[in-house]
Amino acid sequence: MSDTYHVIRAYQASTSSPLIVRKGDVLSAGDKTSEWPGWIWCTDPSGKSGWVPEKYVRRAERRCTMLRDYDATELTVEPGEEVTILGRESGWGWCVNQQGLRGWIPLNHIEGHE
């Protein structure tokens, strides 16, 4: 089920080259900590890094195996925009905007997200 909401705070995507991984990929787990509980800093074999939901990996010490496909793309939005939330994970929403672009947005930037 998806729901449409208004953006109430601007959000700027943190990278133009996000981590995109597939089920079964093995990543290195980093020591970086997040202000968002439920996320782990991971690096793929090519050296590209990004935040991954802990629920999406099976962790064994410093290695993480992806349990599903994952795309760390973030969506830049401005107040007043409408987005459809396609999924929620640990304080973030996987959204699509009116132009059809998809990405993660912190849920506290979206009106009535809970």
C-alpha cells in the first residue's frame, strides 16, 4: 500500500553516486555511526559506500551479506512537493515524487508520515 504526503522540510540528497547492491552481494561493515538507529555503513568490493538498513543484511563480524536488492538513492525535495511513500524503514521512506524519481527521504521531512 502506498500513501501520498506533502513535504514539509527541504531535503538534499547526500550523494549523486549511491550504493546499489543485489541480494547475495557481500559488503564490508564499517564503524561509522548514524543518527538514525537501524542503519549500518557498508562498502561494496569496488569501494563504494553507503548506509544500508540492518534488516536487509546478515552480518557476520565485519562482513554483511545482502538479503535483498537495495538502492541507497536519496531524493532531493522541497516543501510543498507531494511524494508517495512506497515503503518505510528505520525513520526513512522510499518515495516517488511527481516526476517519477525514486529515493529515500527522512520521514520527519514529510507531513503526517506516521
